[in-house]
Amino acid sequence: MPDLYFVEQCAPTLAGIKTGSLFIIKTESKRDSINELTTLNKLLSKKGLRAIPLKMTDDYTLIYVYRPDFLKRDLSSPEARNILSELGYTCESVPKSVVELARRFVDAKSFPHEIGLFLGYPPFDVKCFMTHPDEGVKCVGTWKVYGDKKKAENTFFKYKKCTEVYKKLVSEGRPLTKMIVETSKSA
């Protein structure tokens, strides 16, 4: 997987300003996906990140890259816990919640929209999107905003600027290992 593609999809997460990101890799087989993930996790785990497959086919793999320490913080909010509990998540631990999310990607006929909580989106916005996606939208960026528009727009700007900087650094030859911000080595 080319570094430029990876930073285009995950720069804010790599920089430590976002909980998680999603991206797709196209492969010839599930074995290729597993090999890519193994290599990726060797790089990421040293910096406190994880990469797991949410859905695998012979043609592609949907990968979730996340910071377990950030996800623990995000999923411990009462609002996030309520949303997940209503959906049948046990909320016992972050790893169990991530496994449940992956199971839902495999089993679901539709996209599990609670993924927003796993990406670091505000629980209020996730809940509104899940219950009435077209009502009360204040703006759209990385996600649909129903709550604090100004805060969301500032976040969107940070994400965009971060991605631009990371893309520039990659194009100038900066190694990806030097660009990933370490926030925690344990998870």
C-alpha cells in the first residue's frame, strides 16, 4: 500500500488528532490483506495505534486504524455508551466493542452507522444521523453535524490541514515512521 494513499485516508489519526479512520485496500486475496495488515500493525503498534479488518473479501479489505487510548476515552462517555447499549453492545471493554463492530460489518446488510463513535465523531451527531439523517443538519464535512457547527468546522479544518501537510511530507520523501505521532504504547 503506498504511503500517500495511507496518509490521504488516515493523516489525522496518524497525527494523534483523531480517534480512528477507515480505508480500503484492494487485494488479490484475503491472504494478501492479512500480510498487509501484519506489516501495517508492526509499524503502528510501536506508536500506540492498531489496524484491524472490519470486512474482508477476496477483492478488498475495509481497515479500521485507531488509537485504543482515544477510543477508550470516547466510548466511555455516557452518550456513547447509551447509543451502543441501545444497539446491543455490551460496552465491557474497548476490544470487545471493536470486535462487535467488526462482527456487525460482516453480518449487516446495511452500514453500521455507530461507526461514527469509533471514528471520534460527537455522540450527539452520531445519534441524530442514526435517527433522522436529513433533519437538522447544520453543516457537512467529515461527518454530518447536527450539534456544535463552529467546533465541527474547526475540526474539519484541522483534519484538512493535517492531511495536506502529511501528503506534502510524503511527496518530499519523509518516511511514514517519522510522521506517526506516538500517544501510547499500551492498549
